[in-house]
Amino acid sequence: GAGVSQSPSNKVTEKGKDVELRCDPISGHTALYWYRQSLGQGLEFLIYFQGNSAPDKSGLPSDRFSAERTGGSVSTLTIQRTQQEDSAVYLCASSLAGKGLQPQHFGDGTRLSIL
Amino acid sequence: QQQVKQSPQSLIVQKGGISIINCAYENTAFDYFPWYQQFPGKGPALLIAIRPDVSEKKEGRFTISFNKSAKQFSLHIMDSQPGDSATYFCAATPWTGNQFYFGTGTSLTVIP
């Protein structure tokens, strides 16, 4: 079946603009994660959705970052008033359930470049 | 504060050699330790994972060694191949938690 799909694969925008990144998880996966991967760094947790529960937003770096998950499926990560330090690869992952023994399946990411 | 510390940052190994990547953690609540493999332009893919009730897990050429008392775990790639050249991430999570904490990654290059 289809894996996790992210769009766009690349995004270049000017500082100060808003951007929306999209994630289509694997069908039936109730858990969805967003991570940020900066050059030479590990994966930085941003936000986690599990079913209809309130999302864990503890990793969002500032109030310019927000995310939604509609209908328990597609998720959108929005960055407002982008800054150059927001340049990174944004990865989405989904799993059958939000517990450790369920492996996370990652998309190929959106490479965001802020000019 | 880095919850999971990974070393080395980069590693060069001859074809057929053994690649060893180490990770350490402090949080004793962690009880699931996966390793991910990432090729350029791709997302990480789960390679192998271990829980602390065993000291070693082997899948093909890949082995995780786990030392609970030292709070360390490592990935061994036996008979390393050029196709293994990728970035490897260790991670840890508490079974009851939501977050996975990732190491900073190791760039492995296997020379033919």
C-alpha cells in the first residue's frame, strides 16, 4: 500500500511569508507525528496527534507554528511569518498507535528554504 | 538537552568490516530503542528495535547490543556493504509516552 505522503517535496519562500506543509498518513494509522530535521541534527519532535485526543504540542518551537489534523487523517503544519532559522526538512510519520512498539513510518519530508 | 547522545558523528568503514554506532541515555523511563536508517532525500526507515528485557537482538547483518545498567545501546553492522552507506539514528521512548527522542545521527560511508 501507499506510504506516508508529504507535499510539497520542496518549498522556497521569502522571509515573513506563511507556509503550509501537508502530510497524508498511511490509511488506518491513528498516530501522526511531525518532526523537524536541521542539517547535521537529529529529529526534533514538533507535535503528535493520536486519534481524537488533544494533540501533544509540547515540541512546537514558537507560536508561529501550528498544526491541524482533519478527520483523523490528513495533517497540515503551518508556519507563520517564516524566519531563516525555520529552514529545515520537515518530516511526518504515522503509526498504527501512539505507543513505542508500533513502528513509525516516515514520509520523505518537505525541504523548506527561507530566503 | 540532548536526551539521547549518539557517536560517532561520522564513520568510514571498509567493505566487509564491522560498523559500530553507540548511543547513551539518562532517562530510565525509556524502554523502547529503535534504530533508523536514512538515505539522502528520503525519510528515516525503521531498521531494528529492542526493548530492555533482552541484551541483544539480531536481524540479518544488523545487531543491537543493549546494556541496561550502563544505559547504553549500540548498532553493529556486520560485513558492511557500500549499500549500507546512509545516516543512522538511534532513538528512545518511554512505553507510555508519545515522544521519540532521537540521537543526532551517524553518517556511515562504506568504501568498496
